[in-house]
Amino acid sequence: MQAELAALRAQTAAARAELAHVLADLAEAQRQLSGHHLHQLLEANEQLVVDAMRSRDMAESTALLVAELTRSSELDALTSLPNRLLLLDRFSQSLTQARRNDGRLALLFMDLDSFKQINDKHGHTVGDEVLRAVSRCLVGCVRQIDTVCRLGGDEFIVLLPEIADAANPGLVAQKLMDALSQIADAGGKPVRVAASIGIAVYPDDADNVEQLVDCADQAMYRSKRAGGGCYSFFALHQTGPEHG
């Protein structure tokens, strides 16, 4: 009986030892499994961070591209001046402010005199340099709140918001013509630059940009017919051109 009991105890001890070994193996397996999962989680987190950074970089690149495309669509390629699209936007803002404050604004429509002769004599490369020089000249003559726009070819528009008096645009036009007359060289070639300018004033002549541009354009042709190198007001109440 004692021998059988001893054998049973030995079997129990062996079973316990085996169970302990199995439990140890199970714990190690769990530890390794947890480590594997942790490694997978770390890899997944790292990938998420990388993807997030890539998405952010792509978003920033896209935003920069959109901003550049927007800027390009609003600027003249040759002179970097605002084009007609940006002019319309700024005119709309200026018109809203003028209506709110019962104020005035003016458009100066400018066409260079004898520009075709410059192109014919010196070539389009020199002609382009003249347009760039004219652009710099115009920008240097106006206020920061004003807008100088190139419509195309040798035509420019200057938007003058917040003018105190309807006669003030004439002073600006004379200043522009005086400055243009100082341009004597373009691309290493001697040139003479002059312009015909037409002036239209809101609300005296028109109350929207299309009509105001048309009025300024008509006034510009008055200056052309007067021999060029001068400015004219549209001024509906006047019977003849007024030019400097």
C-alpha cells in the first residue's frame, strides 16, 4: 500500500512538473506573441506617421500649386502686372467701397503711341522690353492702393480708387506721361515712349466696370485724334475733349 502511495505521489510530482513546464512554455509563447503584436503595432504606427506626413506634404504642395496657378491666372505673363481678371476683382471691391462711402474712383485707359513702329524698327524683343519698362514706370507713379493692369498689346488700365476730386485723375495722367517720356533706352536701343490716355470717373460717367472702361476707351481715342501724347476726360457734360 505504501509502495503504491509512493508511486502515486511520484506520478503527481511528475505531473506537476510537467504542468509547470507547460505553463512556462505557455507564458513564453504569450510573451513572444505579445512582442510580435507590439512589433506589428509599432510598424503600423510608423506607417501611419509616414502616410500622414506624405499626405500633409501632398496637401501643402497642392495648396502651393493652386496658389501659384491662381496667381498666374491673374497676372500678365510678360510684365507680371495684374491682368483683366484681377482688375475686375479689384474694381468690384473699390466700387463697393465707393458706393458705401459715396466716393469716387477713376479708370485711366492708356494706349502707347507709335508702339508698332518700335516693333517694326527694333523687333519684338525690344518691344517687350519697352512694355516692361512702361509697366515699371506706371507702377512707380501711383499709390499702393491703385492698380496698374495690362489689358494686352500696348494697352494699359490704371484704377484709381478713393479719389478726392474728379479732376485729380488728370494730374495722375500728366504724371504718367511725364514719366514715360523719360524712357530713352530699351534692350540697348534708343526709343521714344509716349501715350494717349482716356479718363472716366465713377459715378460721373458710368456706374459699372464695363461702361467705365468703354467711356475711358472713347476718351483715349479723343487723345489719339488730338495727336497723341495727351489725356482726355470722357465727361458726358462736356461738348469737346479736354486734354493736357
